[in-house]
Amino acid sequence: MNITKSRRIWFGLSGGLVILSLALVFIFNLNLGLDFTGGARWDIQFTQTAEENESVTVSNQELKSFFDSRAELDQGVQIQQSDDGTYLVTIQDLEDKQIQAISEALTEEVGSFEQTSYRKVDATIGASFKRKAFQAIIFALVGIILFVAYAFRKIPAAINPWRFGAVAIIALFHDIIIVLGIFVVLGALTGAELDLPFVTALLATLGFSVNDTIVILDRVRENIRAQKAHETFEDTIEKSVQQTLHRSINTSISTLLPLLGLLFFGANSVFYFVLALTIGIVIGTYSSIFLAAPLLAEWKNIADKREA
């Protein structure tokens, strides 16, 4: 299969996925986690009664009614129930004495409970995390385009080394938007949150994807030097893609195998982090092969037509 000649198909597929992902982001919005919004989170389980020696049965609706009745809570409360009967309760950022009062009232009005975990993030710290996460992604993208442009600075001027950096960044934006689109849907369906581990997975995805892209672009650079008279730039791109195709796929598969093991048999606490990495690697491998290199050929063709 000639990947470069079929590039309009891949461009259409990628464009459709990006537009769909952006639409999903606007429809469902980002389900930001505690790290970015601030607040308190309880992991609670209602204990057994001394008289009947059986667990207190509390419904999700009872808990919601209790928290909705608290005057100090002027923002929405999120309640998630797990299969083992525990509840994950997320409330807004409050002072410690207010949280203690809510805890005591919960015991009196609903029932005794065990607090298996508790975490609190100040709202100002959450805002700082959000800002720094955005800055980290922008810094990574700018650093990548500068590095790629410098690394390929000896490319013939007719091709322009900045195009190499630009196609790498376009592929990375493509990866980020699609991963975000998938997680927005997961947030709406399963409550998956965008938190600091998600940002870490996103940055790891950027590193993996750009590494794959640079391997292909580096082969393009080598083949340009050895380009024969009858070969076009598009032929050189396709040759480079085919020469690195098996290497890219094998590297991705060897990376995905341990991730899939963690995904199916690992702890629940790292499930969404591993899922983000898994999706990111699959999308990143696709964009390196089917988007970045063919885009470079398309860009050169457009520039040649304008000069003609």
C-alpha cells in the first residue's frame, strides 16, 4: 500500500476525528479532577451496626439529599458508588472545621462510616496546577518545533527545515485533541477525570509520538541526499515511510504489551493513567506514519504549484 499517495484518505480520517473530538469537548466539557478544581474527596464506607451486626444500607440518593441540604455547600457534589459498597464523595474547597462539621452530621443523619481515604486540594493550588499543566504542554510543543527545525537545518532550502518541525507539531496537536475527545466521552459516561496523572500521560504521549516522527523524518533527510534523478520528493517520502514502518509498529507493540497488562490486571487507581498512555501511543504511531510524513509531501506539492 502506498501510504503517501493515499494521503487524502488519511487526512480526511484525521480531520474527521479532530473535528469530532473538538465537538465532543464543547458538548461535554472537560471533566477536570480535584488537582485542578480544588476541593475535598472522601472515600467512605458505611460500617456495621452493633445491634444487628450488618452493614448500613445507604443509597446514592440518600447521600445526595444529605449533601444537597448542607447550606455551606453552594457547588455541586459528586458521588460515585463502587461495586464493593464504598462511595467516592467530592465536595468544594472548605475550611477544615466545616468539613469536620459535615462529617459529624453525616454520621448522625445517615450512619456511621469509615473514611478509607481523604484528600484535600486548596482551590488556589488547583488553579496553579491547571496553569502549570497548560504551560508544560505549550513549553513541550515549542521546544519540540525548535529542536526539530534545528536538527534538520541542513535540509535543502527548497524543502525548508521549518516544515519538518511544523508537521511534527501538527501531528502532536492531532494526538492531543483526539485523546482529549476520547476522555471527554469517558468523563461523561464513567466519570473519568483530567488530573495530573492524565497530563503526565499526555506529555509521555508527546515524547513517544515525536520520537516516532523524528525517526521517519530523519530517514527522509538521508534519502533526500541519496535521491535519484527519476525520483520525486513524494517517492522519497514513501520510501522513508516504508523503511521505518515495521520498526515503528514493532516499537509500539512492544510498548503496548506491558501497558495492556497493567490496563487489565493493574490497580484501579492507575487505570485511567494507563488507558491515556495506551490510547496516546496508538494515536501517536498512526499520526507519525499516516499524517506527519504524507503532510510533508503535500506541503511541498502545494509550494511547488504556487511557484510554477
